[in-house]
Amino acid sequence: MGDKRIKLIYFSTNGSEVKHINLSWKKLSLLMTASFIIILVLVGSIFALFTDFYHNFKIEALSRVNTILTKQLSEMDTRVKTINDRMKALETRDNDLRVFVSLPKIDEGTWNVGAGGSYAANDYELRFLSKETGDQALVIQMLLDKLERQIQLANKSQKDIEEAANERKQLLAHTPSIQPVQGRISERFGMRLDPFIDRVKHHEGIDVSAEVGTKIFAPADGVVEQIQLNYHRHKGYGRYLIINHGYGYKTKYAHLHRVLVKEGQRIKRWQPIAEVGNTGRSTGPHLHYEVHVNGRPNDPTKYIFN
């Protein structure tokens, strides 16, 4: 029982003689162990070769990707610099427009829109790139972030410019700017000899001579604030109206023959509002025209541009 042996019998199917091998358990164990070690070495060698091949393949693939990425980064860098140059031109144009609408310029420091924090070259997204490629990607990333902030600032500035331009447009539309009636200016603003009392008094408007019934036009947009139709002969302004143009501007039209608008009515520049007359304290048919700014009479000729 202690010396058990194993007999291996082998023969050919062609009728050759039968052969056999006698093996002890010890030899069989050694043979099996040697076979296992050989198989293990072979499998390990094959795995090592495959792993090395895969590693080399991966490195080669990454190298090709890195080359492509480097080229793309170079092209992106050129495009970003072009966009940056256009942004600088936009900054100049933006400041020109701000001056036009009476807004303060945005200084260069504000346009640079610096941001806090820092960029690390070993960021997770960049650490697998080569140092040169990583540095280039970092520069592009920083410039893109800056451009994004500049675009946000430019958008806000554009809204400010649009609002200021609309406000300026409204201001111009409501600022008296035309002579309300065609005719000769017979009396000017300032000190003059009053023909009724033969004394020097301040004349708070201008007188424009014209025939009775000549159309009078609104010099700017506004709202009819007051109409006075009843009057005393040879006293005061006679028949008159006042237009409130907003922004501190009011205009007054006196000695009228007929009023063509109503109180509270919104009017536009060049809209007919009345007709020249000779009512009230007047020596002949004419329009007495006043311009008041923030409650103070101003020379109306300063607001006549046509």
C-alpha cells in the first residue's frame, strides 16, 4: 500500500505494440508540478507580451491624439487672439458711443475685468497633457474666461447706451427746436421799450409778425397744459396756450386768433396748434412766443434751428 505506482499504457491504432510507463506517486507529483509551472510561465509570458503591446499601442494612440490636440490648440489660440483683437475694437467703439450719449467712458482697468483665484497647471483636465500643451491650454482657458467677462460687461454697457440713446432721443423730441410760425421777428427777448407805457421793460419772449390766421406749429413734442380763450381787449396775452414739453421745457403762444388743440392733448413737433391773431395787448397781428426752462424764461432764438 505504501509503494503505490501508476502505470500509463499507450499504443497506436495501427497495430503497433503496446507500451507502458510505470510512475510512482512522487514522480507523478513532480511531473504535474513542473507542468503547472511551465503552463504558468507560458501564460505569464503571453500576458506580459500582450500587456506591453497594448501599452505601446496606447502610448502611440495618445501621442497621435496629443499631436492633433496640439494642432487644434494652436488654431484655437490664433482664433482666440483674433476675437480678442475684435473685442478691443469693440471697446473703443463702445466708449465712442458712450461719449455720444453723454455716458462716462469705461476705463481700461474695468475692461480688463480681472477675477480672483488662480489657475493651476496641474488641474485634472490638464495634467495628462504635455507641459507645453498644458501651458498653452491654460493660457487659452484664461483668455476665454476674460473674454466671457468682457462680453458680459459689453452687453451691460450696450443696454446702458441704448437706454441713454432713447432718453436722448426723447429729450431731443421734447426740446423746442423750430420757429413756430413763418414771419419776421419784430421784437426780441430782453429789455425793450414797451409801446403801451413808453418804459423799458423785460420782454420774456419774441414777437413774430405774421398775418391773422397764419398757422402756428408745435416746436417739439408735448402736452397742452393750458388754454385761455377769454380775454380783455388791449390787456394781457389775449387768447393764449401753454405746452408742457417735459424735461423742464414749456412754451407759451399769445395773442392768438384761434386755438386748434385741446387741454391735455398730446402733440408732435410740426403739428398745427393755433393761428396768429391780434388779441389782448397787441399793436398788430403777431405771435408772442416764450420758452421757459425749469420755470425761467429763456431767449427763444436759442431754440430755433430751422
